[in-house]
Amino acid sequence: MKLTAEISMYPLTESDYKEPIRWLIKRLDSYPNIQRVTHSLATQISGDCDEIMQILATEMKATDEKWGKAMFVCKFVEGELDLNRRT
């Protein structure tokens, strides 16, 4: 099954909040089997459902280990949406 997830990350840190977000986006780019696009408020990733869920688990844990607490808001839709489509 294919899945598209929209992720918003809110670092709960006193330091610059942009650095952890950029760090996460760069890490998401290291996964060759997913498609990624970032907008001003969220990042969308699309690919195999099991892989997307494993990526989210891995990256949420890595974020906690590197930056401390962060809040993740995720939305999921079944299917692989065209993330390059402009409306």
C-alpha cells in the first residue's frame, strides 16, 4: 500500500527552532525510495506505507536524541499523491 504523510515538527527547545527542522528535512532527503516536498508549514513524504511509518519512527527517535522534545503533527492519506502538483 502507498501512503502520503504530511508532517509538521515543532521543536520544544529554547534555541533556534529552524535548525532542528532543517536537520530533519535533510535527513528525510537521505531516503531514496520516498518523494519529499516542503512547504512553509509542513513537509510531505510519499512512498510505501511500511517504509513511511518506519522512517517516521526512526526520525522521531533521532530528533529526540539530538534535540530533545519536539511535537510532531502528522496527517495521513492512503495513496501516493503527486507532491509536485500545484493548485
